[in-house]
Amino acid sequence: MNRLDSEKYVAASLIDERAEDLYENAPCGYLSTLPNGLIIKINSTLLSWLGYDREEVLFKKRLQDFFVIGGRMFYETHHAPLLKMQGRVNELNYDLLLKAGGVLPVLLNSIQLKDDAGVPQLNRVTVFNIIDRKKYELELLQAKKKAEEAAKAKATFLSTVSHEFRTPLNAIIGIASLLDKTDLTAQQAKYLDVLKFSSENLLNLINDILDFSKVEAGKIVLEEKYFHIRHLLNSILYSQQYKAQEKGITLTLQLDDALPEYMYGDSVKIGQVLTNLLSNAIKFTENGLVSLQLQLLEQEEVTCKLLFKVIDTGIGIPEDQQAKIFEEFTQASPEINPVYGGTGLGLAISQRLLSLFGSRIYVSSQSGVGSEFFFVIELPVGQAEVTQEHKAIGSEPTALKPLKGVRLLLAEDNEINVFVVSEYLRQWGVYFDVASNGAQAVELARQNTYDIVLMDLQMPVMDGYEATRAIRSMEHEQYKRLPIIAFTASARFDYKDKIVAAEITSLLTKPFRVEELYATIAKSVSLDSLEQDEECDAKAPYLHLEEREIHSGKAPISIQEYIKVTRNNRDSLNRLLLLTIKHFEQYKVDFAKALLNRDAKGMGDLAHKIKVTLQTLEAVKLQRVIASGRSCLATADKALLLQINNELQEAFDCVVVELKKHLDV
């Protein structure tokens, strides 16, 4: 053998040796099997993972012997047939049994070698250890679970906070209504109009903004109705007038003369965007002018295209910062917050709201000169006669068109709520039946014909969702078309999806506004087809209660809403007061039992049932004690629970004593 041949021989030997070493100690497992799975070759890496010696495996074990039972079934039914059919399989997930016990998660890749006649000869298998990947997947699942729990906690928090916001806001709205019935100067009446508009608008905005999960999930929808466009803009401008006057800024409104009088759309969300833009303009303007402008760009037969502008002579925005101001929690510069305050959320929310209209906000600005924010939306034009009907729905209950002839089913288990709703239904001439649980509601719906159903969602025996599904499943087509209105005080964030799934027509929240209840019924029936009865609108005898009796700042409750509901009829008021006293005496016992037994569900159910009555009576202290008991139910010791129970009993007694003071005995 010459020198060259000798070098080639040595090189070939080294290559074979290195290839064998690479096979044996590769970072992944290798093995070869006969078509039946019998292992005829395996590398050291895989043997080390499995904990076996080579002689324990070679020609003694099949690949499928290392699979758990489910893996063996999958191998026989899917893996082997697929390998035979297409000659390879990739990234199949298996758990391999270890000699010492336990399993090793792996990914298998197999390729089948065949002879010239196509007969399978050998399977070559590559095994990847994915234990680290499994750990990572588990960590991801745990992180996902924590995120979902955090989201649930946030939703619960927002639900509680939304209630805390609504309670004082309902008081503001109620006081504004009382003021409206007193003698006012022209200037005071003007201020009161702005107060009523702003507080009602704020209540609507809070209901949307606090439900922040809807923003994140893209579940905010437009709630369209007819509105007076000039009145909307005048009210928005006037609500900002005081802030502008404080800074000595001129605030102007410029409206196109060709504007239609009425529009159809979501005036609340349009108002929210314009209020935010105006508020920002005033905040960032030290002197000069802020102007709200509306121009009619195009008008067709039923729609018009509108250009909204808010122009100011404020500090302006540098060009390189103009895109950033629409990002959440972002402001034009770090100096903005210490001087002007704010969270940087307003423009981001406004941009999202406008996206529902298929629009967006644009900005044109120059530092030290001022800014112009503008957007374009297209809205249907409102019809005057239709709008007048909607306008009537917002009037006082005594001025509403009678609803005599309407047949209504009220499914509600709270007797006080039944009393309140019944008073209005009688005033409007509505024929109605009452079901105290879902099963009764289903049976009454089967026996009688109704134009509309008001369905409480949380009732004994059968809840409102199940009852609605049962009614919808009835044989006749009328049950598919029957308007079923969810009637609930719930502030949870998942109930709207459940309402859709149950085929409930729409939603009316408690506590309700009188005009909302009327509008809900009126929308579901044809007013023109109803009987007219002038007597159903006759006023009941009025009481002459002094203002201090209606509401005192020191009193634990206010019966103002009770007087309004009963239209100041002394007999009706007495019945409602006695009914409330009876229920509160029972609530006192039931709450004590649930609290001392740490019954969280029982406390929750009771809190839901009493919620509307407490809000109607403005029983703030009792609400707080109940909330305190619920919040510390799981963590409080026995002594603290006893203390809270004592406070709860005292709060109930205080409310009952106050209710008895108003009885005419």
C-alpha cells in the first residue's frame, strides 16, 4: 500500500469513527426498528434518557413498548398506518416510559426505508426531548390562568366601583328633578337644564367607561336613537362654559345653517368625544379662543356627512408628538402632566369610539400657535314626527300616552320591585300578570297571550335565562317573536353575552328611569292600535309633605322615590312602606344567618335582591355595612363577623324605624 492509499484509509477510518461518535452522543435520540417496531439499533443518548442498558433493549423491546397505553393505541391506529402509506411522519407527541418510573415527553420523527419492490425494510426514528418545552408550556398556562384571574378581579372591582359612582350620581339626578319642580329664575332654569343634561350624560358615560372590559374586548356598540343636533352641541358647549370663563377664554359655537334639525345615531358617544376635545382645548389654552364648529359637507335623501371641529389658540403640539397623543396613557411631553394633569386616556378612548362610526380624529397643530382637532361622520337624518314621539317618551309619566290594552307579564321575585313597577303599569292602563319565579312565568306564558315580558334574571326555581329559553322553545311562532326584556340590577360584565345566548330581546337595568320603562314597553307594541282611556292618566290625591320630611341630610333614608312612585297617594305609600318594613325585618334575619355562617353565595343573593330597594331609599349606610360584610366574609375572624353583624342589625333597625315614621297610622 502506497502512502496516498494509506492516508485515504486512515481518513476513512476517522470519518467512520467520528460519524459513529456523533450518532452515539448526539443531543437527540436515534434508533432503528424493523417494520414491526423491534429495536435493532439505539444511541447512547436515548438509552441514557430511558435509563436502560443497550443489551436490555436491542432485539428485546419494540418502540411501542415504551409508550403509555394511549400512545400505543395512537401508534397502532394512526402512526404505523400513516408511516406505511406516506413513508414518513413528523413531530408526533409521545410520553416514553422510563425504567425508573415516570415518563419523558418527546417528539418523534420517523422515516421508512423500502426495497425496490416497495416492501418496508427499516424504520429510522429521531427522538427530541421536549421536557423543557413542556415546562415552558405549563408556565404559560399558569400565566394565562393568573391573567384570567386578574381580569376577573378587575371586572369585579369595576362592577363594585360602577355601583359606587352610580349611587351619588342618581342622587344628583334626583335632586335636579326636585329643583325642576320649584320656582326658578330664568338663569337658574338655564343652569338646571345644563345640570340635568350633564348628569344624565355622565351616567350614560360611566356605564360605558367603567365597563372597561368591553373596551379591551371590542364589545362597545352604538346605541342609536333620534336626537336634536343643535341642542346636543349647545348643551355640550354650555357645560364647558364655566371652565372657559374661569380662564378668561372665549368659547364659541359655529353651526352650519343648512344642518338638519334631527339626526339618528349615538348622541352619547358623539357627545363624549366632543366633550373630551373641548375640555382638552380649554385646559391647554391660557388665553384666546376655543371654538366648536359643525359643518354640513354633503346631504343626500336620508343621510348627511358632518365635519366636527374643535379649534383652540393654546400651547399646540409639536409635529413629532402628534401621533403619540392618541396612544393610551401617553401625553405630548413629560412636562404636560405636572402642569395640566390628566391620564392620557381621553383621546385614546375617543379614537376608539369614533372607530365605531367608521371615522377617526385628525389633528393639525403648531407649537405656540394652537391646535385643530376634527373628524367626519355620516349619520341618517331624523324625521320630525318620529322624533316627537321619542321626545314624548322622555316626558313626565303623567304626560305619556296611555298604554291601555297592552298585555304584560312581569317576572320578578322581589315584592317591593313588583309594587313599584305595578304602580306605573296601573297608571298607564297596562293589563299585567306577575310571576314570582321563572317556572311560573313559563306557565303563564303558555296559558295567556302577552305583548311583552319583563324578565328578572335572578329568580328562584328557574332563573330568567332558563325561563326565556323555555318560552322560546314553545310550539307556536308567537313565542319566537314575543319581546322578552331582561330586567336586572346586575353590574356583572358577562351577562350581556348570556342574554344573547338565551335569545332575550333587550335589556332594562334596575334601578330604572320611568321614561326608560315606558319607552321599553312602547317600543314593543304599536301605540296607535291601543285603546285610549283618558281616565288612566288622572292624578291621584296628593300629599302635602314638607321638604324636610321628603329628604333630610341626617336621615338614614329618603322616601322621595316612594312618594314619586305612588304619585303621592297616601294609601299606596302606606302599602309600599308596610311591605318594605316586612321585607327588611326578614332581610335582617337572613343577612345575619348568611354572615355568621360565612355563606358567600347567600350573602350575594340577598345583596342582589335588596340592591334596588336600598338605592331607591338612598340607604347609604346600610349599603356600606352589607358591602363590608361581603368583602371580609372569607378572611374575618369570628369576633369581627360578630361586630359587623351588630352593625348590620343596627343599620336595619335604623332604616325600619325611619320607614315607620312616614306611616300614616
